[in-house]
Amino acid sequence: MKPIAATAPGKLILFGEHAVVHGQPALAVPLTALTATVTAESTLPSSGLHILLPDSRHHHTLRVYPGSDTENALVYTAQLVLKTLGITSPPDLKLILHSTIPLASGFGSGAAVSAALAQALSQALGHPLDHETLNGLVYEVEKIHHGTPSGIDNTVIVYQKPVYFVRGKPLETFTIPHPFWLVVGNLGHATPTHITVGAVRELVEREPKRIQPILGRMGAIANQARTLIETGQSDLLGPLMDENHALLRELTVSDDELDQFCVVAKQAGATGAKLSGGGRGGNMIALVDEKTAPAVQQALKQAGAAKVFTTQVG
């Protein structure tokens, strides 16, 4: 068998993080600047199924067999693929993973790796998974990472399209007629998503009269942003990003460093900035154009961002 490779992008949440868990819409887009790739290669007869992680510190190899550790997301992904295809005996294959997506950084690393692995394995077995099946499978794996995942990561990454997402409703993809530019700043540390999601849930339960209107406004912002993007007015997203960030601060999921990075980005020429993802560390995004992007990127580096890059959306 010739080697078979499958690639999945990362993801960025533009608007609606946290509010989406409580029934509000969110907008998210594929992040093609970062990818996970899994290559399936045949091995010796009776050698079994192995997952190789050459990029990891200890060059890990994971073995997949009946009853193997389902707490490991990669092993669990492979097991679900075999179960979905009705295969009871693991095939003689090695799955080699390479990823440029930082772990636990809000870029959808877990979903991207699972999606790439499931695609490579199912294709190598001669039964490629359709998008709907793959999406459901990756969502199941996401439960290991997030407990009660929103479904955004798996949906954006599997379909590789911008997504308008409302929990419990059919997903909607949307078009971006005029691409726009974002500078992405990663702080180099992050709080696990389930912790920040849990903190917001506690706020909702403790202060519903104060918090529910905040969530509702965040949903309205997401709807306004979608309209601007679809009508080619992405350059007007800045004020919505600023307001959304202020609301996320009210939900206690921003922190001093994220707030400072947003200020730095705007002082350097960005027209809007906000955290992206779970918050309390992780990532922020800033709206720029091709002229202002280098200055904003440099300013964030000087402010101490661990990783900064510019990406085109659309």
C-alpha cells in the first residue's frame, strides 16, 4: 500500500466563545496556517496498529488493540474508526502524526489531530468516512478534552469552512466574499477549556439576571459580525471585537495579560482586538490589513507573546 496522508487545519473562534455553550451563536473559521497531518503506512504482517508521534519529546509510539486505553484521545479515535467500520482486529498499519498546532492553545489541536487520524486510517482501510460520520466521531473524542464540548472545533475542522454555529441546530456554513487579515497572539500558557466553561456556568447559575443579558448581547454581536462578513464589510468588525472582549471580561474569562495584548495591538494599528477561545491565557486576535499587520505583529512580540503570526481569513 502506498502511504496515505490526511491533513486537517486548526480553528479560530471569531465571535461567540462561551456564549455558544448557553445557546447563543458563534462564528469560527479554519486556521490553515496551522495543520495536523497523519500518514498511514503498511507494516509487517501481524505487527498490529501503532500511532507514532515523532514530534513528541520522547518519540512516543502508541499501540491500538481491543481494550487499549480509551483515555488517550489518539487511541480512542482509532478505536472508534475501527468500530464504525465494523473491524474487530486492528490492521497492520502505522499512523505517523506531525502537527504544527500548539497543544491546549485554543486552536483546536485535539479535534484537528483526531480528524486527520480518522481520515488517514479510514482511507487506508478502503472506507473513507463521510463528513457527517467523521464529524460525529471527532465530537465523541472531543469529550475527552472538554467534557461537554460546544461542537465548534470538530465542525469547523472537519468541514474546513467558516461556520455559524448554534448548539442543537443544524450547522450553517457561510461565505467570505472579501478575505480579511488577523494577527494571532498566543500567550504561551492556557487554562483548560473545561475550567473556564465551568466558571461561566457557575456565574450563570449564581447571577442569571446579570449574566444572561451579557450572553444575549454576545449572540447579537455574532449575528452582526456574520452580516458584515457576508456583505464584504469585514473592515468594520473592529468595534464588535472590542465590545465582545469587554463582555468576555465581564464573564471573568479574560485576564490582565490578554487585556494588555489587546491594548498593545490597537495602539500598533489594529482596528479591533479580543481574546479567542477559552480565555485566561491562550489566544487573542487583532483585526489588521496588509499594511498594519507587520507593526501589530512586532508589537505583540515585544510585549511578550510566545507565538505571533498573521493569517488570512477567507
